[in-house]
Amino acid sequence: MDDLLADFLTEANESLAELDLALVRLERTPDDGPTLSLIFRLVHTIKGTCGFLGLPRLEHVAHAAENVLVKVRDGVLAVTPDNISTVLGAVDRIKEIVVGLGVAGTEPSGDDVALVAALNALAEGRAAPPAPVGAPAVAPVAAPVAAAPAPPAEPVAPPAAVAVAPAPVAAPEPTPEPAEPPTAEAPVAGQTIRVGVDVLEDLMTLVSELVLTRNQLLQLARTQEDSAFGVPLQRLSHITSDLQEGVMKTRMQPIGNAWNKLPRLVRDLAREVDKRIELVMRGAETELDRQVLELIKDPLTHMVRNSADHGLESAAERRAAGKPESGQIVLNAYHEGGHIIIEVADDGRGLPIDRIRAKALSRGLASEAELAAMTDAQIYRFIFRAGFSTAAVVTAVSGRGVGMDVVKTNIERIGGTIDLKSYPGQGTTFIVKIPLTLAIVSALIVQAGRERFAIPQISVVELVRAAGSDGAAAADRTESRIERINGTPVLRLRDRLLPLVSLAGLLRLDHDTGAEEAGQCIVVTQVGASMLGIIVDRVFDTEEIVVKPVAPILRHITMFSGNTILGDGSVIMILDPNGIARANGIAGSESRHSENTRREAVAQSEQRTAMLLFRAGGPGQMAVPLGLVARLEDIERERIEMSAGQPVVQYRGRLMPLVALSGTLDITRERQAVLVFIDVDHGLGRDRCMGLVVDEILDVVEERLKVELSGDRPGLLGTAVVAGKATDVIDTAYWLTQATRDWFRSGQRSVGIRPPHVLVVEDSDFFRNLLVPALAAEGYEVTACDSAARALRLRDAGTMFDAVLSDIEMPEMGGLALVHALRAGGPWAELPIIALSGRTSETDMAAGRGAGFTDYVGKFDRTALLASLRQCLGETARAA
Amino acid sequence: MDNTVLERPAETSAGRDERVFVTLTVADQLCGVPVQSVRDVLGEQVITRIPLAPPEIAGSLNLRGRIVTAIDLRRRMGLPDAPPGTPRMSVVAEQGNELYALLVDQVSEVLSLPSDSFELNPPTLPAEWAAHSLGIHRLADRLMVVLDVARVLALAPEA
């Protein structure tokens, strides 16, 4: 396949995934300007590229969709679920065509007339209009339905462009987390490279081998003191560890990537089954191996569908049950002891235990007597059997009875486990535990029954040698003793009693039952919220091991979470304290459900932190660490001025930008409560200050701050319980960057005699890669940057160009804003600045020239672009 | 040397109507495994026992950095155990990205057998053999059972 086409497909697929997410977001928050801009830009780019590559069907559909979006952007058409559905329909059609394109290399034949007609009807306001009353007279949509714009006259792929196109190894880039503030995307875009997955795979295998060999060498070195090998070996060891870390990073991706199709899915599902569903995703940034990620996508989707279809009740049922009308599906991911735990929880009606019992009986899976003896948890697990579905009605969505057993198989295939909890009337939670394959973990090597085993260091709390329960030793060693309750040994450790289990006994190994109690080694491990003591014969040392999943036939043995090869070449099993606890019926994992099933995450400090409590944009309490706040101010309305569209106030000799936490500044208030943050930046030689405007300052408290992280709201770190109330903790760094502005630096060079140096400002990778070589081929020296902000930074850094080419539609700062900023002053104010755009109507061009562009050309019109450049530069030369 | 690696004869040298087998002996019975299924042949190995594993799993071993699950073919096929002290060899096969070592009494030569000497299982074949065999080949002086490797490796995990 053509390189250009391959690149286009990759970029289109990424854009389509983003579009899904963005459209669902827009539906929820119709006045989300940045999201709307993003959507518009994505569709626009697709349309432009299609025209360039001669893909009429795609261009047609994209064009129609774009027309609708223009109307939305101009405020003529409102954002309603129906409208969004129509646009999503266009996105789906585009996806279809792109898939066909990927398979065959040409567009599949098909008929889009109905879809395009629907879109155009919407754009022209003929569809049921929720449009605001008194909308300004709208010029009827110019683009006729039938006419596809003529493919551009110029040759499709100048050879130079093809040569520069990146190597077509198709490993997709992870889509950027949509919830992240857009500023994060820009720096990354220009510095990435596509690498084949198999290359990474090989690297990883080699590194694993290297780690094992390094372990072997270290072990040998330990037996020889003062060898000349000692020092270089240490160095080698460090380098290997760093290499291992680095390579593992390449394989790790945030689980959010597997979740990014879910918002759209849930939205469509909710409409289909006529329920109100809210999808909450926590821990999206939790990382795991990319292969594992691929494999859990489908199981997770299935579980979410089940929850939506069967778990959650309709709005009416929920009201009757006294629950909030909107059902909630919560996805929660976190690391624990060398695994990733993913919880899929809904607050619906729970699993129907009686129906499950009946079904198990009718399928002959268990007898009445057996069922009667089972716990609820065991009965719930019947749903993992093949062909088991208690759904009375098989819907198109789920209930076909092929689901959960496939999910279980898929998860177990990657060495994971799945379990579930359900409470009638309250909801169901699935808990998936997946190993971090190829994780290299630290493990404690122990011996029991003449065999060696590894226990992940993360689970090990401490090592204890038990005092005998008799004799003189008992007197001094009251700290850790083995006592017996009803004949069962327990360990008294300081103030606690821990259950004890003998490893050799548990694994049914031959061991000397004689040497009990006195001087036994006990490994105290953490299992969920409780602790467990494991009696072993001997403890060796801690080693770094490569975790390999056990063979499928052994997966059912829950005591083992994997196996590994030690430095001396022997194979040993890795113990799973959770499995051991479960096997012993120890409540370790079971008791967790009496507390919150939501994982309390990391950020807990032992010290007490002073927190400033305030309200902003709602009745809920919010907090910020007091130490970050420089001052609290009360600012009269009159002092607030506007500068370049942003509210500022003159404050102690500088101009302080104001950012309203609630989003908009309520200018009707007499006085504004402002939290002043001062950020000293030595690198730039100045300090920044920013004022965060809040509704009301409440109090200052000192408490232990334990933030439960949630990554899906920009500007917020998460939630904590402060002063007895659920409190949102704000992300100060985010708000500071909201207020930061670039500033002007002087210093420029005059243009010498050399090839004209041109700056290209274009956010689409694809187009940049087209333009740069095309220009270079003409003899220009080209610098490219992917955002207007970057361009401005270049200007301020003193770089000089002969001309600037800029795209119009870009995120954050578009071409019109850029040219405005450039013309307003500074070293580039007099440069020829040419606009590149997909939209070349008269109005657009006039707008462009009005904003300060020297000229305005179509993006895909290479001849016109070059001519314009020549002309502009020629004129400048003449003027100079 | 611990490992003996057999060279696999070039597949192309076998004619259309000939199949190539690696022969091995289990409980005095000659068996054959299609040569394409064999990744390695190993001599006596250090095998780590796996506690709580089903009895036919002899344990695991380390093959050049990969963990291989060792399956005792006698136990797998329900045959009596070998007398203690008998040397064991193994044939390494791969399935579903996992390596398995089939422990047998002896691994012998590679034979190229014409397909017309192949017959389906005679009805008198004992049940445990019939369950794991695809058929037999008539050799000059004895019979060779063609092992169904997929069947042997299809060890269902206990639910």
C-alpha cells in the first residue's frame, strides 16, 4: 500500500477514536469550547486530506459533517442528543469506509446519500430545530449535496514527500488521554517515532535474558571475594537495571487506552436500552503491558455491556427503589503486588441469585443438596460456566450466554483471575486481576520442604523468628510467639494476632513435622487489609526475578502467581499470598468488601497538612494545601481589568492574571475572593503570579491528607475527606499553567544572503510531513513546528525567518489568533505570513486577510502556495 | 552435556507419501511423533517439582532460559510408573506459545515411513493407548504408535 495512504489511515484511525470521545463529551457539556474546536479540527483535517488523496466518498461525508459542525460552532445549531447521534452516524460511516480502504487500498463502493441528506438537513436547519430563537439570518449552506469538490489538479504525491514519510511500520501510537489538558499534547507530537511491536517484543526478551544472566553472574561473584570482576560487574548490574526499566517503559501503556471506546459505547447503549448511565473511570493512568492491554479490551467491554444491559435498572425502577435515577458504572484500576486490579462495578440490581440457582439445577451443574451447601459467592460463580445466561430475554446487546465464560477464559489465558461480588439491590462488582507479565520484581527466596519458593517483596512486611512457646526464651521474647487457639497456631506479633500457615503443610511437601515452633522462620505478609504469617524452613535472600506466567494447566493452583528462573538456573514457583490466604479460608480478601471496595490510592502523608477550604462553582467543599497559597485577597470589582480577553488586576507592582475556578468570572459580585499564588522561576529570571478566583473562603484546617486520586477532571487532583466532608482537592499546577503567558524577548538578526528560511506552523503530522519536503525541494530552508504557541516561543527566542506559513485550524491557538499576535508587534510583525487552509471560500479568505495574513492559499494547492511564497518573498526583497 | 539436540532432517527430502517421525519408547512400546512437532530432544534433566500439580505434571525445567512444563507420558496415558532409577529422556513440543517436555523412557532415531504402512487404531488397542493415538505404522519387525500430541497436551485445568 502507498505510504501516504498508510499514514493517512493511521492518523485517521486515531482521529476517529478521539472524535468518539470528544463527541460524547460535547453532548454532556455543550458549551465546552475546546472540545468543539477539537471536533471541528479533526473532521476538517480528515476532509482536507481526503480531498488531497482523491477519496471522494470520505470527503463527501466529512464535508457534510463539517457543515453541521460549523453551524454548531457559530451557535446556530444547538447540541442535542439527536444531533450528536447524527454526527456520530457520520463518524461511524467514515470508520467503515476507512476500514474498507485499509483492506482494499481503495474506497469501498457504497451509498451515503441518505446520511449526507440527513446531515445537510440538520445543517440547513430543516431538521427539528432546537435552535435558539431569533437566530441571525443564516445563509443557506453553500455546499450542494451532490457535488464532490473536484480533486486538486496538482499531482497527488510528489516523490520527495513519499521519501520522507515515516517508515510504515504500523504500531499505533497510544491515543493521548482525553482528560489531560491539551497543553500536554503539543510537546510530544513532534518527538515520537513509530516502532514495530515485534521489535519491542524482541528487545524485551533480550533484556529479560540479560537480567537472568546478570543475576547468575552476581551470584557467582558473591562466592568470590575481591575478584577483579567485582567492580565492572556492579556497573554492569546497574546498567542492566536501567536498561530493563527503560525497555519496560516502552511496553507500558495506560489502561485508559483500553477504556477510550467505552464512553461512546455506554452512551449508545444507554440510548438503546433507554436508561440513564454514568460511566466513571478511575485510575486510567495505571500502566500495564501493551499486549495484556490488547487482550483485556474485549472482556472489559463485555462486562460493561452486561452492567448496562442487565445490571442497571431503568430510571423508573431506580426511582422506586430510592436510588438516583442515573445508574453508575465505575471502572477502577490500580496496581497491587505485581498485579493490576481492574474493578468493574455497577450500582444496579445485583445478580439474581435465585435464577442462577435454578439455572444451575436445570443444567445439571449441581444437585439441590450441593446448592444448599454453597455460599452465595460460590453460586454467583456459576455465571462463569459456558452457556450460562439467566437473561430472560436475549437482547442484541448481551444475554446470549456466551459471554462470561469467554471473558474468564481470555483473562486466564494471560495468567489473570476474575472474581465477583454482588449484593441484591445494590449492585455487582467484577474484580479482574492481571499479572504484569515480564515484570521483573524483587522477591524473597524461601525454603520449605526442601524446595525453594519466591515471595514478591511487595507483599512481605517483615521476617520474624518465633520464640518457642516454652522455656526461658519465652520470658524475653514476648514480642513474637506462636500461640495456639483451639489447636490452631497463631502468631502474637507485638499487639496483634496473626493467622499462621505452614508452607510445607499447605503445599503438601515432605517436611520434618518435628522441628515445630522453636526458632521457626515466619514471613509476615500483607494480604489485602490483613496480615498472614507463613512458616518456612529457611529464608535466603532477595533477588530480582523475571515473572513468567505458569503454564495454562497450572493456572488453577491459586497459591502460585507465576514461576521464574533463578540465578543458578533452577526453576522455582512464585507464591501468591492472596491465594494462600484464600486457601486457608483466611478472611484477607473477603473482609475487604465490608469497607469501601474502592481502592484508596497512594497520596497519604503521615504528617498533618494545613488545608485551605473554600467553595467555587458549587456547594461542595474544595481544598488546596495552605503552604502553596501566598496570600488571600479580597479584590473589589473595579480593580479588575481586561487584557487580551483575560481578566487581570494590578497587584503589588505587577499584572496578575485571574483565573476563575468555576470557569467564568462572576462580574456582578462587588468583591472577589482570590487565592494568590506566586511562582518563582529562576530559569527565566522572573516570578509569575496568578490569582485564583473562588466563591468563598471557608476555613483552614490541619489534617492528614489522604487523597483518592481520580484522573478524569482537569484541575482536580482528587477527593479527600477533610473536616468530615468529601472535598475536592485542586491541582495547583494545572491552574498555574492556565494563567501563564508568553512574553516578548528582544534580539533579532538581520537576514543574510542564504536560501530563504521558512517557518511552517501546522498541527497535523501528516500535512507537515507533506509540506516540509515539498518546500525543501523548492530550495527553501524549512523549520516546522506543530503549534502556534511553539511558533511564538521561537519568535521570542530570537529565531528569525523570511516567511511564515500557518494553518488556520489548530487547537488552542488558531492561525487567525497567531497572525494577530504576530502583527501586534515584535520581530516578525512585518514578515510575509501566508495562511494555509482547507476552507477557501471568499469569506474565509477575506477574514484571513483582514486578520493580517499576507496571502491565503488552499492547503492542498501546492502550485498556488509556491507561487505565493515566491511572490511574497520577492516583494520583501524588493522592499528591503 | 545435558542436552542432546537431534538434527531435524530436511522436511523436503521426505516424499509426498512419506512421513517423518521421531521415535521414542514408552513402557516398552515404540511410538512416533511427527517431526514438525518436535522442538528439541533432551537427555536427563533437573526437574523441579510443582507442588499441588496434577500427578502427570512431573514439574518444570529450564531450557535455555525458557520454562518448560514436564509431562510424564506414562502417567498421562495411565500407564504404570517406570521403575525408579530408569533414565528418562524428553521430547519438547510447543502448544499455544508454551513449551512442554514429554518425559519418555528413550528417544531413538528419526524414521521416514511410507504412508501405506499406516493404519488406523485396531479395535483391540488398549483404551489408554487408543485415546492418545492417531493410528499405527507397521514397521519391519514391530508396530509404532503415532502419538496424538495435541491430545496429550490437552490437559484441562481443573475448574
